[in-house]
Amino acid sequence: MLKFTAIMLDGLNYSAWLFLVAVGLTLIYGVMRILNIAHGAFYAIGAYVCASTLGLYYGAGLPEALAFLAMGLVALIAGVVLGLAVERGVLRFLYGKDEVLMVLVTYALFLILGDAVKLIWGVESYFVYQPYAYFGFVEIGGLPYQVYDLLMVVLAVVLGVALWFWLERSRMGRMTTAVVADREISAAMGINVKRIFATTFAIGTFFAVVGGAVTAPKIAVTPGIGVEVIILAFAVVVIGGLGSIPGAAIGAVFAGYARALSVHLAPEFELFAIYAVMAAVLAVRPHGLFAKVSGRKI
Amino acid sequence: MTQTPILTTEGLEKRFGGVVAARDISVALHAGETVAVIGSNGAGKTTFVNMVTGYLKPSAGKISFRGRDITGMSPRDTARAGIRRSFQISQIFPELTALENAMIAEIAALETKGSLSSHAITDARMHAARGVLARFGLEKFADTRVATLPQGVKKQLDIAMAAVDDPAVILLDEPTSGVSVDEKISMMESVITPLMNGEGTVLFIEHDMDIVSRFASRTIAFYEGTILADGPTEEVLRNDEVRKYVIGGTAHA
Amino acid sequence: MTQTMMKTDFRREPVYIAVLALLLIAGFFLPSWLRFLLQTALAGGLVALGVAIQMRAGLVNFGQGLYYCLGGYAVGLLSAKLGITDVFVLLASAVVVALLAGALLGLLLARYREIFYAMLSLAVSMILYGVLVKAAALGSTDGFNVPPVTYLGWLPEREIRADVVYTLAAVLVVVSCLVVARYLRSGAGMLCEAVAENEIRLEYLGASPKRIVFFVIVTAAGISGLGGGLLAISTGHVDPLMTNWTTSGGFVFVALLAGRGSTIAPVIGFFLLELVQTYALDIAPNAWQMILGAVMLAAILLLPGGLWSLIDRRGKA
Amino acid sequence: MKKIATLACVSTLALTGAAMAQDSIKIGVPVFLSGAAAGPFGEPEKNAAELMFDALNAGEVPAPYNSMGIGGRMIDATFIDEASDAVVEYRNLVERTGVEAVIGYTSSGNCKSVAPVAEELETFTIFVDCGTPQVFEDVVTEPKFLFRTGPTATPDAVGAARYLRDSGYDLSRVAGINQNYAWGQDNWRDFTGALDALGTESKYVSNQMPQLGAGQYGAEVSALLTSSPNVVYNSFWGGDLEAFVLQAAPRGLFARSAVLMTCGEALFPAVGKNIPEGAIVSARGPFSVFAPENDLSTWFAAAYEERFGEYPTYPAWKMAQAVLGAKAAYAKAGEGATAADAAAAMTGLEFEAPSGIVKMANANGHQAIQGIGFGTVTQVDGKPTVENVKFYEAECVSPPADMRAEDWIASGFEGAVCE
């Protein structure tokens, strides 16, 4: 029973984290057809920015409760600035190029940003453990669990719903959906595709940065933390169906519970549980669980 | 016409969920015929072509080709058996030149008529590919990347590729759609003439009755998924029901 | 009558391969560190070539390292664990293992296209990575060492061992280029482009896109396995990183940048990438990945037709 | 003919190294400059190497190392990133840069692949930190030019088992959390083997193997909590170790079980105050807080702290030890010694280091053996240190010269000399 509780909680917690790091990737792919490897670098930068600014924040003796506000603010600024810089600075010159070429472009960006992080922050670990400890823990069925981890689930749900609302209800969001459906017709209808792209990329980047920022208090922020994230996020997005936001949620739940189950029941398979799920899903549903397969008209 | 038909369909039916797209389609095509298929949009013309060429599996009924049951065969096997088609939206290899397109059509036949491991570019095959282009008046585009060609030329190339192997039956799905009105007839001439020179049966879907009466000896009229009339073109075009439901529906609606 | 088809001038191909052979002969006299770099790059170059031919069919394999790794481990296991040291047996086994794996995976992967092909091949290669990392008996992430090989019973003296391995690698790479060039001229090779361009049309011409794709997967697997075997013999070491996605990413990059003008382009391209990497490492040990990334970005932005477009006038991608 | 062609082809590429002045000794130093191992290993190793090179060149190191340079020659160091193709870059160091000796390597995988190349190129090479016993057991069984001045990983696991038993911990339920790669797998195998050999009759209730660099251990910590072990064995390093402590401590894992971390000392500078009291740590040898007090250790710790602003963690000590080993070897070989002379002199050498006397006792005199200390963490004025320290001598936790580590553990530590 205790084990069951643990699996449920751990799976939920890990799913929430996976969703946060993957949803930006699927949004950017859905709208822009860019499979963004630099997403991992954005995640890492989010973690570094959070760790170093909150370090300054605590150092200045400011109230602890407001640190979370600072964290959100910093993530928002970093996400928008970084996203727009990359989109305006590099990607916009390459729109319309082959999807695979764009993968390599973002891979090159990933390498460049990785070393840039190293040059700015050095190779030593950064820590900002205060937020993780701030809420303490609760016992759930005899299992001590960090409240921070539970709040991460809440955050993932809130941000996911907010994104969905934005896409479905706001004017800008609906225009974005139109671009996803048919880029040329949208442009012909007078939708400013360039602006949609820039906005989408900034929002996607923001999600990666938030993912890094909320993870920073749990980990040692070190070089290389972005590498694993990309592959996990890819796996999640591919399981759910590239470009689908509900798909990212379902993919995260699949991958999250696959990992939790293997950790508790068969720890030796933890290393490739997620890849195995991904391969299995693709073998049965070649385009992922939620992909809209557009048959070609003849 | 006493000879045995080359292609027959018996009671073909196609349902998509609750919608019946085609019902009780029974047709017999003979060698050397040129047949037009007319009907308004959604009358079942393309569904019929798609079933015959293996793109759609019939819900009921039977298709026979040269006496062999080919119902439910894949497009590839249908093509290999000798039934080829062109498409309403031209299906070509856009980044390649016209000659390369024709060469691919030649090479594609290797899988059945030779070995895929043999040298694909032979002088004989090149000659044949150029010959096909010449037959359809496309030789001047041999070295042009076909994505840049006008719509009508693309459709001609599409048909030329379908004709490469001198198939027994060739089905053209709206060969003149997307071609400007004053070019339709010359375009039709440039494709039908070389096709009729062969022994093959030609079936084409067409909306323009002028073209139908000019090029087809026989016409089949579709209406709401069934065959309304089937016979010599002049008779079918004079048929009252056809005039009311089909010609009226397309030309004067 | 022209022999230039599908953006490749097949009349010139033997000339290009002859040029490669001459370059490799000249390479024999390079200083030993550079020649060693060239030798390992030749092994990787074969894998890049394998990725490049799949690209003709519009398929981007982000897990080609799988076959590279299988080839390397086949050589490693047979020599280190079973004591078989004959180079020809070892390399033949590497190719056979890779071909078998390619055939098996080809059955599955031939159904997939575009990004899904890329992702599924990546997933499979990462599963192998996971399995190898778990395999403590095979050294896990450390991998294991491969003993010196013999040539039909002859174990070269230590002083000339490097010369012999280089010669072998050079000869096999030239032969592989010839084999691949021959494959590309065959029906199966020629139709790859048609698969990439319009599968529906191809299907209605009576050809089987799945079979064409299957052939290209298997062919690419074979030469990649040979590349892996050559690497194992060259560096005397194999480890699971060979099947990591980052390794495969390098092959994709080279294949894409090399263009499709010639079979020798990915081989030379891979050497150039290794050269950039080692000099970046030397010049800026703290920021070499940044240099590498900048060079990649510059190459993509400035040479949209690939490196080969510098050589080939018609090289428009 | 070959030489002429060589010069003609690549004179610009190749000659940078050869043209250096005669009175310097070029040393290549491969350490991690990028990736996850750069912070915990690369940085302290690089710092220690720079400190030692500068101090040696200035003659500032205490006796017996107070002569200038190495072998009377000034040290000219080339650092390269270990996170690259190890064999290719090793060759480049030797054949392109033209270094005379190589001191470095942290990754066992790199050590295994470089080892035969070092012998092939006949280059004096000292491995600093990599822990796999296979280097001399399987890969290079008759070394001439290759040395390792740091102990293997065997003493970590064996010492841990002994410490737990000798300190009276309840070993009935034991769990492990180790990274899923060679290092973690070997550690867990050796640790459970050592416990079995000691006859503790432990039940292994959970064996967690998270991926290297996973960073998030929520599920693993849950699994450890639900399997209620008395003792948890952990061989994490770097960011993974730090993250583990940050995530496991607040959930009470340390309060419920005794957690032993073989690399735990490395936590002290960065997250020292987050380590719960009572956690068991080592420094993988007589380093740092476990180092003996002598002139060299006092000088090294002070000089390092003065220059880099923090106390050196164990990788720094190991690097200092490797550099001094090279210095001692050249000194023994005498004036005008070549690298080959130094390698010959180093075989079986005993030399002084900040960690005490280092004995090149195993692998025909090419592998150092050293003791290991364990202790529990206690916080004094907000700074962590160790108490309840037990130190095991080299002969107690290392296999004898003629035995493989695995066999030695399986045999129940045949020939071990413990006090």
C-alpha cells in the first residue's frame, strides 16, 4: 500500500516536471515546425538564472515568502528576452528551411549556449535550496513528501490550463491555432505570421526557463543539466504526438509513471523505461498518441 | 462488341461510415475504348477510380481485370497488373527534371520486369524516357525542374508517367482541371492522341461536355453514387435524366 | 546522353573516388597524430555516408550510431572475449551483424517517415545505449579494449601496426564508396529520391516505397557497421557512446552539410568536422563547443547547398 | 622520403611543439573542463595542478620538493578537456603538442582507452583519479610507462563495509543508490561483496540505479523510504550527490537510515551545512579532512585555500599527489633524466605527498595503494567536519599485488592486514 502511494505520488510529480519541460517544445514544433534542441539550453539557463538571482535575493535578506514571486518574475523576463533574442537573432533568417536543417541549427545553438553558460557561471555548482525547504513536508500515507514537489504538480496544471485557455480563447491564441492549421491561408487572411512565430517562440522558451527555474531549488545547478532534459522532453512529445499540447500532458503521464513504476518495481530498467515506452507507442501509433495525421489528398 | 471486356466491376459499393459514396457500380470496359466519366461533385466518379486503382477497398462488389479478381488489391499491385492512373492534383516528383521523372517511371518497372540491383541508368532506358516525353510533347522540358512548370504541363507529365509502361487501362482523374479554358482542348489532344495510339483503354473524368463529346466514344454518367447512364457519348449526353441531373448540375447550376 | 541523375553526376563518381584514393595515399605521409585523426574520421565518415544515402530517400536517421556501435561491439566481443583476431573475419562479422540489425529494424522502420523516422531510430539507438550501460560484463559506460588484430595469421610488428591499420581503413573506405556509388546507380538506389519526393506517385507506378526504404536502411546499416568495426580496430576501444544520440547528431550534421554530390563528400566532411573539433579543443579548451556550434551555424547559413556546392556547379539543394 | 613529405605537407601544423626551449618540461593535463564532471573534478584538479606547477617552478613547495621545477626544468603545462575523444586527443597531446609526460584523467572509461595508447607511444603517463582496477588487471598487464598514483575504487567499498561493521551499525537491511554506469555498478557489486565476505548476512532491500546526471531523485528517495533500510550505500559524485542530499535530507531519509556516501567529503565546501549530522562520509583516501598532518598537507591546504578561496576537495589532493609523484620520479632518476628514465625510477617508488607516504606497490610497482578513512558528519559552528573517524591502512582495504580486486573480495580478503 505504501509502495502504491509512493508510485502514485512519484509518478505524478515526475509527470508534472516532464510536462513543464516538454510543453514548450511541442508548442514551438506545432506552430513553427522547429524541433528545438536548444530547449535544453533554455532549461539550463532558467536554472542558472533562478539560482544566481535568488542567491542574491536571499543574500540581501529580503522576505522569504516573496522569493517565489521573484522566481516567477525572473523566469518570465529571462524566457521572453532569451526567446526573442534567439528568434529575432537567428531563427527568423531560416524560416521555410527543411525541418531537419532546423534541428541542426538548434543543435548548434545548444552547443553555443552551453558554453556561454559555462563562461558566465563557471563550472562549479550553484545552489538555491531555500525554496525547496520553505514549505516543509507532509506525510501522505506514512510517506514523507516535500510540499514543494506537490506544488510543482499544481503549477504544471495551472500553466497547462492557462496555455490551453490562451490558445482557445484569446484572439492571439486563436490566430496561432489558425497558423498551425494552415500557414499559407492564415497569412493570406492577414494574420501576421511573423508576430505569431516570435510570440510562440517566446512562450515556448518561457516554459523551458520555468522548468529550469522551478527545478533549480532541488538540484545542484551544474554544466550539462540541459542534455538529459532535451531527450526526455523529446520522448514525451513524441509519445503524445508532436505539436499537441494535450499530447504533451498524456506523454508526460506515460513517461512519468513508466519511470516511477520501474524505480519502485524494477530499478534496473529505469535507464531505458522512457525510451522503451516511446518505441512501443510509436510502433503501435506511428505518429504518437494525439497526432493529427493529415492524409495526403490525391 | 462481342469480345470479352478487359476490366469489369460488378455491384461495387463504397460506404464511409453511414454515407454511401458509391452503390451498385457495374461497368465493363473493353480494350481500345476511350470512355468519359461525367457527374457532379460527389457523384462517385473519383471514388470509382480510387476503387479500381486500389486506393480504396470496396465495401462490396467485385473488380475483375483480364478475368482475374483484383478486388482489394493494393495500388502497387494494380499498377503492376497494368492499370495506371493520373491524378486530379498532379502527382509528380517536383524537385526533379522532367527527364528524371520519366526515368523514375521507367525504373519503377524494374521491380517487376528486372532487378532493382541492376544498373538503372542505361542508354536504352534513357532513350525510352526521352521517347515518352517526346510522345507527349514534353521534350523541351526534359532538363527543367518540374516544380517550375505551368499547371497544364505538370498534368501532362503526370499522364505521361502513367503511360510509360503502355498500360492496358489508364484512368485520368480530371486531366483538364486547373488548365485554362482555351488550353483544355489542345492539352487533351496532346495526351489522348498518344494514348489512343496504343492498344490501351482510356477512361477519363471530365466536367466539360465539349471535351467529352470531342474525345470520348462512350460516356458513363454518375449521379449520387450510382450509374445514371452508360453508352455511346451522343446518346448519354442526349439522355433526359443526364441532362437534368448531370449536365444541368455541373454546367448550369 | 547525360548520366547526371538525381543531383549526382554518376560519370564523375569514379573520378571523385579516385581523387579520394589519391588523397588517402597522400594521407599516409601525414604526421602520425593527424593520420590517426584521419583514420578514425574515415570510420565515422562511413557512418555519415550511411546517413547521407538515407537522406536521399528523405529519411533522417538520428540513431545511425546504433549500427556503428553494433559493428564496433561485434569486433570487440569477438576479439576480446572470444579471441578471434583475424581482421577480415572481424570486419565481416561487424558488417553482418549490422546488416542483420538493419534488416530487422528495417522491417519496422520502413513504415516511418520524416521526424517520426528520426525519433524512432533515435529511440532504438538509445535503448541499445541503455542496455550497454547496464551490461556490467561489457564494462558499462567504460566499454572495453580491443586487442591488436592479425591479418590472415600475420601480426604486424608494433612499429608498422599503425601503417597497416591505416592502409586497411583507406582501402576499405575507397571500396565502400565504390559499392555505395554502385548501389546508388541501381534501381533501388535511384528510386530513393522518388520516395522522398512523392511516394504516392511511386506506388502508382508499381514500385514499393517500403522496399526501397528497406534497402537503403540495410545498405546504410552495413557500411555503418563496417565503420564501427574500423573504429574499434583503430582506437582499440569501444564504448556505448558510439550509439548515443550526440554521436548520431554529428553524422547527421556531416551528411546534411556534405550535400549529395558524391559519395566521398560525407567522408571528407567528417574529417573536416573532426579537424575543426580538435583544433577548437586545442585553441579554446573552455569554449570548444561554442566554436564547433558557431562553425556549424555558419556552415548552414553560408553554404545552403552543402560543402559540395563549392565543387559542383549544379549543386543546388 | 617519408620525413620530407611530412615536413612538406604539414609543417605549419606539426612544429609548434617541437620548437620549445630545451630547458622546459612539457606536461599535458587532461581534466574535465566541460560537462557534469567539470565542477566536482575538473576544476579542483586544474586548480591543484596550476598551484603545484607554479609553486614547483618557484621552488616554494616544502621539502623534499623544494628544488625548482621537475627534473630541474621549468614546467610548461597544456590543459585539455577530458570530455572529448580521449584516444584522439591523447595522441594529439603527445604527437602534435609534443608533451613529454601526461598527468590527468578522471574517467575510468578514458583511462581504459588511453592506457594501451600510452604504452604504445611510450609516454610517461600518470592517471590521477580514475578508479577502475581493470586498468592494470586487464588492459595493460605489463606496464612500463603508465602509473596511477591514486588508489583504485576497491578501498571505498571495502572500507565502507568494514567501517559500518566495526562501528556497530545494524546491517540487517541494506539498500543502495548508485549511478547507473560502470562506477556505480562496480561500487555496489564490491560493497555487497565485501559485506557478504564479512559475514554480515545483510538483506539487500533496494538497489536504486538512477541514470548518471538524472538530478531528480524523488522516486528513488521514496523507494528507499518505503523499503526501510538500516543503511544506505551511495557512491554518487558531483551534482548528482549534491542533489541527492538536497532532496533526501528534508524527507528524513538520513534520520531513518544511516546513509554512507563514499564521495561525501566533496560536499563540504558547497552544501556542507545541508548534510545531516550522522551521515557517514569518506574522501576516497587519506585526503582532505582525512589527511595526515604534515608539512606538505598543511602547506597544500593553506596555499590552495589562499589562492582559490576554498578548502581543497579530494580530487585536488589527488592531483597534487600525482604531480609530486612525477617530481619524485625525475628526482630519483637523476639529472638529465628522460621521461623513460623517470618511468623506470617511478616503478615501485615510495614518495611523500600531502596524503602521507604513497607506495607504488601493486601492478609491478605502477599502482599506488593507500588507506581510507570514514567518519560521521558533525556541524561545528555551521561548518561540517567529521567525528568517529576510523582509518584503514592500505594493506587492509587493497588486494595484495598478485590478486584481482574482485577475486580478493570474493575470497574473503585473503592476505589482508588489518589492525
